[in-house]
Amino acid sequence: AETSARQSQRMELLGQLTAGVAHDVSNVVQAVIAGAELIEKSQDPERMRSLARMVCQAGERGQVLTRRMLDFARRDGADGDDGTAVTDPAEAVGGISELMSRTLGQAHRLRCEIERQGLPTLVRGGRGGLEVGLMNLAANARDAMPAGGEIVIRLAPERVAGRHPARLVPGLYVRVSVADTGEGMPPKVLARAGEAFFTTKPRGKGTGLGLSSVRGFAESAGGALRIESEPGRGTTVTFWLPAAAEDTREDPASNVLPLRAR
Ligand code: ADP
């Protein structure tokens, strides 16, 4: 049941992505047409060359977007269900956050911070589940900030040794969090937020399956999920996925990728 719920969510999310990406691709096509028209009228070879370069860059941009989108559509949601799938978390988060930043409206910005030093190169859990999870959490963050605001996705390594607040067993994990500065949840909502089918959203907007499916994904990979929220201040949802091996990145610096919506 969890798998089919995730699949239908995936289709819904895909619809949202399609709309956002189509809008962007149409901007790219406009830039290509405008560039080609300018080349047609131009007499100056130097200017023609630089316009042609601009047209190529715009075209490549469109290609990257459509390719990401097709990759997302092709991953069939069946990954990870046998418990053996592993994912490069930095790559997955980078790819999906780029797509997501395009589906958010003007009012919302997405920032993605990846602490690369010591980050496991592979974690348990399928890429599809991780992507859908992040999209669910980002959609919740957006809904919690109707007037707009910043959504921050953070990815960092965490070595668990003793007792852990989310009851993780000792080992190396990737900690993924999605934070907003929105309306937050009153204690009564917070207590029930992760329950399947619990929603405070109007019919047609909420299914109440977002948080419970992300929790299901994290737990079936051997991790956990935690929700912290304060009314009027915002919400941070964190989930952990265990490293699939002891390999970690040893990049000297951590990366902060500011991703602007449009
Ligand atoms: P849905 O978004 O379809 O309602 P979820 O399981 O994702 O389902 O969320 C359940 C409920 O938890 C939401 O209806 C909302 O009341 C609350 N919630 C979830 N995320 C947030 C958030 N980032 N800020 C405030 N409330 C949230």
C-alpha cells in the first residue's frame, strides 16, 4: 500500500514539475529564437559569434532541464522497495533541488546546503524515494509560507555513537533536513502530523500522506524522521539515511548552492 501511495504521489509531483519545467523550457526557446533573429540581422561577425554562443548556452540549459525531468519520470518508484537500493545523496539532492526550484512560484526561494566533507558517497534507500520525500517536504514548507519565503535543504554527515534522539543505532548517516520559516504547527497538529491521512489542508489540497510516506521511506532504509516545529516560527523536518558503506567524500570545502527560483 505504501508503494502505491508513493507512486500516485509521484505522478502528482511529476505534474507539478512538468508545469514548472515547461515554463522554463518555453523561456529557453524564446531566448533561442530571439538570439537567432539577432544573428540573422547582424553584419558583425564578432557579434554573430557571441550571439551564437548565447543561443548554444540557452539550448544546453533547456537540454539539462528536460533530461533531468525525463530521468525523474523514468525512475519508476520501484527502486528501494527490495531494500537493496543505494543512492549518492549529494547528487540526488542537487538534481532534484534544481528541478524543484523551478516549480516554486516567484515568492519562494530554495537554498540547498551540502556539507560535503565526510559525507557518505552512498546511502541506503532508492533515489526515487529520496526525491519524492524532498519534494513532499518542500511542498509542505511552501504551503506553510503562503506569503513566500526561503526553504532551506541541508545535507550533512552525522556519526551516531551513543543514544540518539531519533533512536538511530550507532553508525554513519546522512542527515537531510528541510526547514521553513512558516506558520509552524500547534502542539496538537505536531503530535499527529506524521500519521497517515492526517491533514489540516482543505479537501483536494492535502492527502495527509506526505510526512508518513517520508517517514516510511527513511525507516525502511534503516533511518528515522523527526519533526520540529514552533508556531509562528517555522518547521524543520529531518530524516536520516544510513551510509551504505564507509566511503565518504573528502572535498576540502563544503558547498552552498544558492538556487534561485526563475
Ligand atoms: P499534507 O501536506 O497532504 O496535509 P503531510 O503528511 O505532508 O500531508 O502533512 C500533514 C500535516 O502536517 C499538514 O496538513 C500540516 O498541518 C502539517 N505540516 C506538515 N508540514 C508542515 C510545515 N512545514 N509547516 C507547518 N505544518 C506542516
